[in-house]
Amino acid sequence: MPTPFYHINLAEELINCDELPDEISTLLKAWRCVFLFGCTAPDVQVISGDARQQTHFFNLPIIEDDLPAWELMLVRYPQLKATELIHAGQRAFVAGYLCHLQADWLWVKELFTPIFGPHCTWGTFRQRLYYHNVLRAYLDLHILPGLSTGMDICLSQIEPEGWLPFVDDTYLRQWRDLIAHQLETGAIPQTVEVFSSRQGISAPEYYALLESEDRMQTEVFAHLSLQRIQAYRQKAIRENIGLLSNYMASSLHPIRKFINKTGLQGVHP
């Protein structure tokens, strides 16, 4: 699945997408930092120790009849679906959370399962998991320089206030700090080191592959082209727009009235 940094990058593109309805765009730009944080938040399991199903609402492999993760979350926690009744900040955060779930779901179905999954026939499954991690690290290296400046400050100012009924605010704050610190000026994101530790493959081995365009081409992109990754990204944006339109439908007019009345541009209630 995409890394938290890829999710932030995807969310920034989504916020500025011309196809996003104006009232939704207005809300997400007013609560930009909260929305971006929400787009990383399902990965709070790194801190909380919860099983992936508890924060992502799906297991692997995805079964054809499985209810999509973002829909299942709202079925289990219907109070989050009543967008006209919850504060705009929480609404933006939950919207980001749902977009993350959908982007992960699409990544699994469009890229991971058909290219790297356990039933593929090239290499071993362990090798494919390694190349999948290398791919995600490669994407991070290419998107991080393009993230907006001050992203660490943007995220570090966020104060969750009971936004999720299934994750304690303490874990969300710790997750916020973990991400924000890696985005500070001069900081080195720990994507490779995290993957290296999980799979028991040395960081230098990762970097040796990442720094060789020839090896990346023959060992990774021979199986999954950059064009296919871009097609995934475009589909994720389109599907996220549809998701946001459906999720915000019942509160579009209250959003407009709320923002016009307050002129709100803050990052938290």
C-alpha cells in the first residue's frame, strides 16, 4: 500500500483538483492540514499496535464480495456518517481517512495483487514483497521534494479531539509527531529503514537498488511500469472525488454557511 508520504502527496493533488465540487474544495482547503493528516491516519496502527483490519477495515486477500473498506467503516461507526452533525474539522479528518482506505483498496486490487501477490509466478513471494517495498520507497524519494514547505508545522499543530471512536487520541498524536518529525527541514524520512527492519533486508541493499536506474528498470519496472502506477494514481483521484461527493452530500450547504460565517482557515477546532 502507499506510504503516508505518498498519501499526503495524493491528497494535495486531490484538494487542488478542478473536478472536486467547489463546496467540498472550500472545506478541505480551510481544513487542509487536518485533511492531509486524516489521509495518513489509518497507518496509526504502527503506533497503536492494532491489527490492520481494525484501522483499515479489510483483510488480505480482498474477496470479491467484501464490502469496500470505506463503506464498512461507516457501517460500523454510523455516527461518522452524519456529516451534518459533526464539526467541520472532524468531517475533514474523516474524509481524509476514508480517502486513504479507498486508495489502499485500489492499490491492492490494481497493483499489489496482480503484480506482487502470493499467486504471481515470477520470483518468490519474499522477493516480490521486497520489490514492492523498493517501489514504495522509490516513489517516496521522488515525491518528497515536491511536498509543500512547512508540512511539518502544518501537521504538528493538529489536535485530535475524539475524532475516531476506535482509536485513542494519544495514538493519533504520537502518529502525528512521528510523521511531522520526518518532514522537518533536513530530516531523513525513514521509509527504507522501516521496510528494512520489517523484512530483515539491510538498508544498504535497498539503497543500492534505489540508486541504480538500470537495476530499477530490470528488477522492478519490468514487472510494473511507471505508466501503470500513474494510471492507478489517476483512478484513485477520480474515485476519491466520488467518495467525497457522496460522503459530504448531506452537509454541503451547512459547510458553505459555516465557512462563510466564520471565515475559518485554521487547522483545528
